[in-house]
Amino acid sequence: MEYVDRVLTCTQCRAEFVFSGGEQEFFADKGFKSDPRRCKQCKAKQKGKVFRLRPETRTTCAQCGKETTVPFKPVLGKPMLCRLCFMNSKEQVS
């Protein structure tokens, strides 16, 4: 199943946050039935942890052309891959 990024609203602070395709795949793999209700910052406050916000950047996969997000700032000239293409490329190397 192909997962597409979705914008959700935090129930605690009412800010919008992205529920990325990779996160949706992770939720499905773990068997979680519902979407997250809180953004990462509110979730971290709830747990009492210090949260370091990583930049999420929208980009296009160099292999399949699908739009995806990556948890870092892309390096100019370096091809970015979606999770599926990245995992497939790792399997081919092994």
C-alpha cells in the first residue's frame, strides 16, 4: 500500500503537523489503528522530555518520482530516495 503525507491538527495546541507516509507505514507495521492526535512537540511535553525538532523537508524521489519527506536538509546534487526505494537499494547492495 502506498502512503501519502497528510496534514493533521494537534488536539492540544491546534497546530497543523504532517503525518508523513513513512510514519503512516510505521504505524501500520506496529498495528496502530488510529492517527496520532498530538504534534511531536506536545507529545514530548506530555512525556516531560526535551524535544529536538528535526527539519522535515519535502522532496521528490530521484528513483520513482514520488513526493516524500526526509528528516534532514538535502545536500545539493545528491539524489534523495523515498523510504521504499531506499530500502530496495539497501537490499540490492547486501
